[in-house]
Amino acid sequence: MATRVPIIVATPPGPEATRWLARSKETMVPYNRPFYYPLVVAGNEGAVVRDVDRNEYIDWNSGLGVLNVGQSNPKIIEAMTKRSREFHALFLYGFCIEKAR
């Protein structure tokens, strides 16, 4: 990903995003995903999001967690992967009790 953004390769919505949006309108329930803007995300890293047409933007959309640690933060991914190997939904109640103590 770039260090200076935005990088506009194709005027948004680009040809690939336009195809994805058309498919979505044909197949998805209209209220399932509101289209405030024509962004079809392909990837992200740090504070940068890349769309399916290779445009890159500062990610102002992902929420507080991303603002604090960045997209795909390796430390967060490692911690989540480790925890997911140890955790099972059936043990949620016991896990919550232990953490509450």
C-alpha cells in the first residue's frame, strides 16, 4: 500500500466497482447494505483502504478499533489467532465469569 494517499487509478466508482455494485443490486435485499458511496473494498493496511479498482484512500470508515491500532495490525492478528485456538463458544459463560473476577 502507498504511503501517500489518496491514489486514484480509476475515477470512482471504477469499472470493477461498478460491476460489483450492479451485481449487489441484483442479488442483495435493498436494505441489507445502504450505499452511501460506491466503495467496494478489496484490502486494507494501517490507515489505508484499497478498492477493487486499486484506488487507495485514508480509511475514515472502519471505526474506533481501526483508528486506534490500524487495519490488519500484526500484533492484533497474532493475539486474535492465539485466542481463537483456545476459545470455544460453549465455554463463553465460564470465560466471562473468569474475566469478571
